[in-house]
Amino acid sequence: MNTSDSEEDSYNERSALVQCESPTIPSYNQDHDMSLPQETDTKRRRPVSSGLDEPGPVERERASTPDGEEEELTLKYGAKHVIMLFIPVTLCMVVVVATIKSVSFYTEKTSQRLIYTPFEEDPNSVGQRLLNSILNTMVMISVIVVMTIILVVLYKYRCYKFIHGWLILSSLMLLFWFSFMYLGEVFKTYNVAMDYPTLVMIIWNFGVVGMICIHWKGPLRLQQAYLIVISALMALIFIKYLPEWSAWVILGAISIYDLIAVLCPKGPLRMLVETAQERNEPIFPALIYSSAMVWMVGMADSSNPDSADERQRNEGGALAQEGVESEDDAAQGGRRRYSAEEDLEEDRGVKLGLGDFIFYSVLVGKAATTGGDWNTTLACFVAILIGLCLTLLLLAIFKKALPALPISITFGLVFYFSTDNLVRPFMDSLAAHQYYI
Amino acid sequence: MNLERMPNEEKLSLCRRYYLGGFAFLPFLWLVNVLWFFKEAFLKPAYTEQPQIKSYIKKSAMGLILWVAVLTTWITIFQHFRARWGEVGDYLSFTIPLGTA
């Protein structure tokens, strides 16, 4: 396996709430994408790209309905959307956990690190280790912040081509390079002989069809499947190359950053969304998972669901030892859209940024790595889904862009540490003494 | 992409592009083409562009079957004779199973 390449993607996602509007006022969607652009320079850097989704104003037309009915419809759609998001998030986590449990490559700790986490964690001294992980987190978060700001600036000055190119480069890297690594490891684990011609055919087909589906036009299900696979691949890379304690601190820090960047008036992502709204255009192809594609007919804004499922990813990784660089952009955005056409209530489905997928899967994957049994993994899984539910509920209530990471990650972290340190020893004791409750 | 909402000309053009794209050693693209447009071509009431879409689907399916046959043959040959080929076998191998001859 190449030890010289490591890549990290980071991205932030936000889920945005779309505002449901009464018939008299135009509704608009707000999308928040948080993507962290990452760039790797010649040294090692991890670019993080953030992308924002811009919701265009959406005309919502309804026959006059009383408010109560509107509320009901909102909640009905809300419930449906929760389910529509549960499935892909669950699938992504299942893929990551299955890989972690079976392919040992992703749990082997190497001395290679990404360039974004330059401080080594010394297992001997707790204080030193803690300090280093905090320093690593600070480096990572500052990279992310810088990337986000660069992205906002680029967007403000209309450098669309640059952003598009960045996104395409990122997805190329992900679809070809990471899947190549992944396949290699899977074959080695199962002791299967594979020849180069067949392998080239597989990777070539997988990658090209992926690029077509994600960046151009393709069947919705296939697009969703590719996005899930890409998120899983990214999460696996993170799990492998982030040092133990740094990973947890980074998860926490990213949720806080997500919260700040989406909700504060001067937050970069919020500015991005507002700029996009002013210009009344969809944000550059950020990679977002969309659960439904609805063609908007007679809508005031020309943004259509086409661009919804795009993802930006930045990956940059360089191993501390080898100085290999790779670049990837990661962008995440999450948004939800509700749109109505004419007299029809058409559901645009829910959009969630890919960064959210990735960080959820990182959390559950790390729980699967370190936990001895399935208790911890399941607890984290449930916690994340509960957090997602709550976020979607808040979305329905507040009807504006919300970050998807904070609530879920907080619950996940709390559940992880409490299960690992309290529940597991308790269960083990009970089992040892054959005491059933 | 929701096929329901695309005008027929666009569907034809998309089908055609997928068909042409498959010639770049992309049988998977042909498979996607067949699966995606199958309903359009065979299960929908006739419309002007349908015969053309049908022909593209049929050609994609033929190309796909051909590729599957070629790949299956090659894989079978490789897996069976890899050990016997010695150096050439190793050269062609991406992963070599451990513990077997």
C-alpha cells in the first residue's frame, strides 16, 4: 500500500432549513453548505473547501390554506424527510463500520500523518498527548477557516471556473485514487488474486460513471449511491490518518465551528449563502446529497435540482514522513428545500451536505475501532440519528439554515465516552457474574 | 435527474450520449443506460423518439453482453492459469494471494 499518500478531506456540512411560506409571500430556500476547501500545497496541507448551497427563491403557490393545514403539511413533510435522510446516513455508517471491522488496513496505525495534524501524539504522557491533540485541532481548524474564507472570497469575486475546477479535481481524486486504495485493501484482506487489466477496467468504469453521475446527469439513485460511497471513503481516510485523541477533539471543534460559521452574522458560510441569495443563483456545485429531484416548473428562480447533488471535496494529505501531497476539496452543504409548483405540492426532498455524512461516519467508525464490542458503536449510531432528528425538527421550526453537525456530534461524543467508560464495564461485570437484568 | 420531467428530445439526446460514451471502454455506462431508459423505451406508450431510444438501448445491451463475455473469459483464464504462468502471472497481478501456489 502506498504509505506515501494520505489524504484528508474535511468538510463541514450544514443543514439548512428551508422556509416554508404562506401563499402570499414568496418562499425562499436557504442552503447552507459548509464545505471546507482544502488544498494541498507542495508541502502538506489539507485544503478544506466549503461550499454553500444557495437556495434560490422559490415560489410557493398554494391555494389558500389555513395556517393549521400548512403546519400540518410542514410537519408531514418533515417526518418524511427525516426518514429520507436516515437511510443514506445509515448506509454510509454501515459501509464504514463494515469496512473497519473487516479490513484491518484502516485500523492499523501508521506513523504517517496528514499534514494537517503535524504534532505527534506521544502515548506515554497524558498531558503531552492532550496538548498535541489540541494543537493538531487548532492547525486543522485554522486550515478549514482559511479555506472557507478563500472560498467565500472566490465566490464573491465570481471566480466560478476556479471553484468548478477545484471541485472536479477533488472528486477525481476521490473516485479514482481512494477507491483504488480501498479495492486493493479489500482484495488483500480476502486473499483474492486480481490482475491489472481487470482492475483498471473496474476503477475506470467506477470513476468515469461516478464523475458523470455526480457532475453531469445521471439516475438519481445512482448519484445518491455514489455520494454515499464517496463519503464513506473519505471517512475511512480520516479514520486511518487522524491520530486517536486528535480525532475526537477535531470532531468537537468542527461542530463548534459549524455552529459559528452558519449562525453568526459574520460567519463565512452565512455570508456565502447571503451572497448567493442576492445574486439569485445556485451556489457553485457543492456536493450535497439530495433525496429527491423535483423539476421546478414555473418557479421564479432558475436554479434547479440538477446542481443539488454535487459535492466538493477537498482532500489534502501529506504524510509527515513522506511529504506527499494531494489535494482535494471538500465542500459540504446541507439544505432542505421545500418547493411547491403551481397547485401541486411537490417535495424537493432534503439535502444534506456530504461533510455531515463524513463526520457522522468518522464518529461511528472511530467508535467501531476503539470499542471492543458493538455496544459503543450502536450507541453512537443511535445518538447520531437522534441528533439528526432533532436538527430536522429545529429546521422545521426555525425555517432557516442550520448546522447539521453540532447536535449529532455532541450526542455522539457524549454517548461514546459514557458508553465506553461506564456502560461497557458495567455490562462486562454483569456478564462475568452471570447476572441478568 | 428525473426522467419524467424531461422533454423527449432531451431524453433521446441523453440516451444517445450514454450510448456513445460507452465506447470508451465503459460497459458500466451501457448498463446504466439500459437500466435507466428501459422503462422509457419499452414500457411507455409510443412517442416520436421512442424507436430511436429503443435502438440505442438494444445496441447498448449488445455491447454490454459482449463486454461481459470478454471479461468473464479473461477472468476465468487468469484465475485458472495464473499460477502456471510464473513470472508473467506475477507481472499481471495486482494482488497475489498468500499461502497458495
